[in-house]
Amino acid sequence: MKVVYVTSESYIDHSYTIVRELRKHIDDFPVFLQGREKTKEIETWCNKLNAVFVKRKRFRNPVSIFSELGFILRIRKLKPDIVWFNTLTVYQLFLVKLLIKKFLVVVHDIEIHPGGGAVHGTLSVKMAFKFAKRNICVVSKTQAGLFKRSYGIEPKVFQLPIINYYREIANEDIKKEEGSKICFFFFGSIEAYKGIEALIGAAEILEKKGIGFILNIYGKIKYSRGVFSEKMNSLRNVTLYDEFVNYREVHKIYNQNDVIILPYKQVTQCGPLLIAFDELVPAICSDLEGFREYVEDGKNGIVFNNSKEDLADKMKLFIYNPDLILNIKDNIRTETHGEFSMNYLQKSYIENFIDELNP
């Protein structure tokens, strides 16, 4: 079976994990990575995985249709059994329907996040829903349920695996100092749907009660910058790193902190949680179906009821009982890794390909 995999710089982390494993099980698995320019990170990624970089022109560029056509024809010449797109531009969607016999399109967000979504990315997803519904596959069971309720079609699920990319490319491996206060952290761009308000509110509650803790927030603020910067700076136990985090620094961040907090208002899949599983870092997550799919409350993470008061209470569980961190780490290692590692999930991926080829 020959499966051609097309991904992009946006999904460089989990694509790495997926390709590394599938190469062990699929005889012929050519990989293309699309991006605007070949950065050092992309070049290293391509070299490690023997992948081909494809320069992508802006959608508004009138000649981009011709470069897209050349790319799709290049794929067609490989005579693949199936082409699996981790990303698809608007032009590619129509060219693929004309020129490729068997293909699947991964959609990472069935619901557009409130206040988010690039114009072209949103348009390409909407066009895929309209013209290629039966080719769409999703990355979580939560998304599959949403898609079926909206379109009456049961999509194939390529469950996102635990992400090991950041640990393998890390610049350095620095551990947190023993005996210091419990370090909570948030990692990722700060957007409207991420629920940062609940996290700040919980920190305020703990400070007013004189409870000792540390909260580090790593990520670029993408809305209400002045309000959040002022609020966080007024809290003595909170440190804000309002900047883009280099890929090679992610592992260090997870190692220097104890518990990640994910207070999202909406989620159907979550990269920071899947990195946390790889790093054996406990997570406190809001009570949403997208988190419940991965997190068993009290076992491999803690769920809070989406209020700042309950989040503060869940943070206190770790502050007053540090052994909870060790217990959750053990459960992640012994149970979660078995359920969500790519080594385990690859069987369902291959079954999806076989099912698509033999409907």
C-alpha cells in the first residue's frame, strides 16, 4: 500500500510523531510538508523524516493556482493508493477532486474557535465541508460526534497521539528545583476561547487567602492585551511571558513546572495536553467533552467545573498534596501511554486506509 501524506508547518509536532510510527508499518509512505519558507526547523524536520518541502504561495497570489496544480500532478505521478491531506488549500481541494482518485482530508477543528481562525484556513474548511464531506476525517471522537450531528456522516477518526516531538528536539533538559512551591503553568497562545479569565481569577482567590504557589503563563496575548497584562502583573505569584515560545524550549517549560492548567471554554482536541502526557505532567482541565475523551478525572488529570472558584480548589489539591503529582505521573506512564501512544493508535490509522480502499 502506498500512502502519500501531505502536512504543513502548522502541524509539525504531531506530524512528526505520526510519520515516525507509520513508516514502520506502511511499505511506501512519501511525505510532503508545505510552508511559506523553508526555515531551519522545517529543514531539520524534513531531513529527519526524509520528507520533501513544498513552498506554498499566498492564496491571493494569482499564480498560486499553477503551483498548486504542479504539486497535485507531482503527487499523481507517484501513483498512490491513497493521499492523506493533513491540510488542504482551497485550490487544492478542487484540483484533488479532479485529479486524485482516493483521498482523505483531516479537519482539526470542526467548530471554529470564537474570535479565532485565519480567513483562508476557515474558508478552506468550509469549502471542504461543502464539496468533500465524505472525504473528511477528524482527529478525535468528540469531533466525530459533532460532524455526524451536523452532516449525518460518520467520519473516519485519526485520533491525535501523545506528542513526543518536543522532547526529542529539546535544546536542554532542565529539571525543577526540589522542595520549591508548586509551579502551575499555562502554555499556548492566549486567545478568547482559552479561558484565561478563569485562571487569573483562581490565582487572585489563592493570593487573597495567602496560599503559596507559582503560576507561569507562556504565550502571546492575542486579545485584550492591556487588560490581561495589567491584571497578571498585579499578581505577585504570577509571571507572564508574552512571547512566542521556540519549539526547542517547550520541553524545558514542561520540565520546569509541575502542573499545566487548561481552562478552555471550547475544545475538541488539545496539543498542550498531548505534550503533557508525553512529559508526564499532570493537567487541570475544564469540564468539556474534548478533555473528557482523554482525561479520567483523578487518574491521569483533574477536571474542574469551569468556574474560577473550583479551579482554585483544584489547584489547592496539588498545593496541599504534592504526592498527587507523583500518582498522576505514574498513571499517565502505565495507562495513558498505552491508550494514546502512536504505537497503539497506528492500527486504527491503517484500518482507516484499508477501509477507504475497500469500501
